[in-house]
Amino acid sequence: MTEKRSRRMRSSALSRELIRETRLHKSDLVYPLFVVEGEGIREEIPSLKGCFHLSTDRLEEEIEELYKLGLRYVILFGLPSTKDAEGSSAYSEDGIVQRAVAKIKELREDIYVITDVCICAYTEHGHCGLLDERGGVKNDETVEVLCKVALSHAKAGADMVAPSDMMDLRVREIRRVLDENGYKNLPIMSYSAKFASSFYGPFREAANSAPKFSDRKSYQMDCANANEALREIEQDIEEGADIVMVKPAMPYLDIVQRASQTFNIPIAAYQVSGEYAMLKSAVEQGLMNEDVITESLIAIKRAGADIVITYFAKEIAPLL
């Protein structure tokens, strides 16, 4: 019997490249942007080194940097100047995200702008929905607000909306409202399997969106549940989602893999702030080398993700 020597094809960089099974492309990557009220603001986010709070007048240099790197996809998160119990500034025509969308489209029409649809950063209490008298999040009333937010983003020129709240039936209602208002071709990327996770810590500082009391476990998913995640994904597909997302990414690669094997629809995975911060810190301390960044992204792709939302996009782009 002929001996099998797998090392033959590992002997050089060119032979390894020839048979590489999983490849990462710039077109797979979506870069998050945090836009804030004010002027002349480009301030590094302490919890997300290398990422910045940007006022709309400072978006040009950021967009041009992304464009030169060959990155064409961004997802926007807004930090408003005012908050209230209903998160009403989230759907203001003159809201921070709405103005940022218009500005980016003015700068570069061929930058694809995805908007996060949620109200946690816009409410005084920091929860993702309207509250009842006991402090619980009301589902259907929140969905009505999310529809207003999504429609306002569409009117501002967004290329895609991405509801991240985890309310029941919100994809169905957002799809209905968009269709009724002439946006039948505007796609929805749903945060379908969004787990209640400690990996979101740095983001909540970056977006100033931490809940002022309790937690989000009554609407985000239990980290122990995989079958439930598939049911959530299936329901969002039935309601009209064009892309479904698993969040976080690396701790939930089993969900990414099962989703990619079960459903014939693009799968996105969000390499969240905690994942970024841990790897960034480990590299800076010399505990790992920079190859760990590529390895982490390849792992997400290998599991079956078609799209990766990552704060590493600008760092990894020159290597692709």
C-alpha cells in the first residue's frame, strides 16, 4: 500500500497556497463605524484601540482610508446627544445615523452602508426596547419603534438595515413597512442568533449603550442553546430576512456551522468587541503574534460564515 505523506503539500508556501480550502477576501469583511454628534471629533475609543468615535465632518478621511484599502462595506452605530425613555432620536430624520448615511453616500456612492437598527444607545435606560411598569421590555410596542427606525434609515439612503434588538416578529414587520413605503429592494440582515454575552463589554462602552439596570437575558439568547438558535434563524428567514447573523462569532462557531449547513442563505458572523479586545491585547503584550488575527478570521469563514463583521478589517485588508 502506498504511503500517504500529507506533508508533501505543506513543504512550501506556494504548495500550501495551491490547496488552501478556505480563503478570506476583502469583500467578506464589514467594518463597524461609531458616529457621534459634534464637530471635529476623531477620538480613539479606549476599549477598542484603533477604532474611533467620529463626527460626520470627520467621516471623509475614514471612508477614504477604507476605500484605499479595498474595503467597501460598513455598518453604522450612532451615539446621540439626547436620550429619552422611548429612544425617539433613533428615528429622527436629522438623527446621527441618518446624517452619517447621507454623508457617506455623498462622499462615496459605492461604499455599501448597513445600519444597525436598535434603540439601546438612544434610551435613558439602555435597554433595546420600550419598558412596561415593571421594567420589562415590551415586544410589540418596541417593534413599532424599530419599524420607524428602519424606515428612517432607508429614507436616508442606507443600502441595508440590520435589526439587532432580538424582539419577536420584528423582521416581518420591518419588511412590511419597508415594502409599503417603496423599499421592496432594501435588504434586511437580521441579528438572528444574538446571544446574551459578556463578550459585548467593550462595545457597550464604545456605544454608551449598557443597560442601567438588570440585563438583556429576557430577549437575547441563552449561551447554552443551540437548537433554539436554529429556530430563531429559521423564523427570521420565513419573515423575510435576506442575511442572518450569529453574534458573537468565535464562541459560537458551532452555531455558524450548523446554520450554514442547514439554511441556503448568506450567513454573517460578528467578531464582537470582546473578541477584538482580547486578541488585540494579547498581540500587544507579545503573548501571541499578529497571525492570530488572520487565524481567527479564517476560523469564522471555515465554520461557514459568508460575511464577517470585524474591527480587524483595516488591519487584515493589506494582507489579502
